Amino acid sequence: MGKQPAVVIVTGASRGAGKGIAVALGGHGCIVYVTGRSEKEGDGEVSGTIHATAREVTAAGGTGIAVKCDHADDTQVKALIERVIAEQGRIDILVNNACWQGNALTSVSGQFWEKSLAAAAMLDVGARSGFVASWYAAPHMVKQDKALLLFTSSPGSMHYCMGPSYGGHKAAVDKMAFDMGVDFADAGANVASVSVWMGSLTTERLQGMMAAVPALRERLEGTLESASYTGHVAWAMYNDPGMMAKYNGRTVIGAEIGRDYGITDIDGRFPPSVRESTGAAPPQYYPYKVKM
């Protein structure tokens, strides 16, 4: 009997980074549960649906399973995790990628108080939703031989990027990855919690922004990273025998980890590290611990 395929959940995978990660993991033969709110074109500001992504996962060589889930609703997240466990019995990789992104944040200039209060939703569907999905998944993951819990993040946690709701969200998931890693280690579980900084991605949203803002296109030309790259990096980390020692509790730059594994992007090159373009480095947290 052959080895069972890894079971993966990628949240917020109708489009963008989530879609790219899901399809990449499908290419490694994984069973990928694709979550999001968009079931038909027009449901989101940008094209893409959970069903289209699931089909691409299957076409890539995996098994794509679309699950409509509003990650602002804890009951739907609970039902998602219960369904995966009922159908597969385990969760090998959880990618917390769901993130509110709307025009109130990305296409309106001005200071934070001059933008819509709707931008605060990123602190809910982004930071809080990642915690909730992890909270429901963790009791199952710690019982397994191993698992990987991954947050998608960016250097926007360490420099100004689109305002405090975006920066606060990214800083929160970086720190949550560290704190969850402490708890996994204290429990003696072989579950690595990691936050991955991605570069500027070839997503539908960014390409639209670049088309609308020539200065942005000029600044980013030649520096983009494919939306699928983080999926290949996640797969390499998950299959590394030293996963816990190398990654648990850390925030890492995906392009740098990918280079270590020899993973090139779809154009055959290594994507540039965001460290080079921003000057930012991942946060270094301290071992001092206050715990009940």
C-alpha cells in the first residue's frame, strides 16, 4: 500500500497567494481543501473562485476540494476542520492565508483615519481568523506524527505598508507563529508553526494595481515572485527531517528558504529576497517566558 497523500487546508484560496499555494501543493500530490467565500465569478472584487482553484489543484496532480467558508464566522471554521477530520482523519499542513483585502485599503490614498473603517476587517479576517483556524486544528495536529502550521506574511510587519491595519495584521501573525511554536514545543508535539514572508506576488490584484500605477510597475519590475512559490517552499519545509529545529516559532523569508532548498521559480530563477528591497529582517523574539 502506497504512502497516503498529505492533507492540506489553504484558507483564502479563491485567488492570489492562496490559489498559487494550493495549486503548487496539488502539484506535489496533496489533497487540498480550498476555502474562501467566492463560489462564482463576481463574488469578489477580483476574479477567482474556490471551485476554479480546486479544479486547478486536481489538474496539477492533487485532489482539490472546494469548501465555502467565511473565515469571519467561527462556526464555519469549526465545521471546516470537523469536515476535514471526518473525511481524512488528519491535517498535515494548514496554511493560514485568508485575509480581507478591499479597495478601502489598497486603492485609496491618505492617512489611516481618512480611509474607510472597513480596513479594520484585516485584523479580523487575517489575524484573528488565523488564530481561530489554528485553535480548531491544533488538537488534531498534535496527535499526529508531524504537521506544519504556516502563516503567510510579509515585511510589512516591520516597515510601513498600506497602513496600520495591514501592518498590524502581519505583525500579529508573525508573533502568533512564535507563540504557537512555544506551545507546540512545550506539548512535545512535532508540529512546526512558522510565518513566511512572501515577496511582491504575481497576483491578479497586484497586476491590476501595477497596470493602474506606472510608477509601481516600474519599481516592482523584475522583482516579482510567483503566487505558487510559497507552496513549494512549504512542501520542502514539511518534508525536512529537521523541520522543528529549523522552523518552529520562526518568521522566515520564503525566497531565502527556497534558495536553501534549490527551489527556482516558474521562470527558472531564484526570486529575490525582500530583505534586499526593503532592508527589513524577520523579527527575533526572546526566550523569556511567562506561562501559567
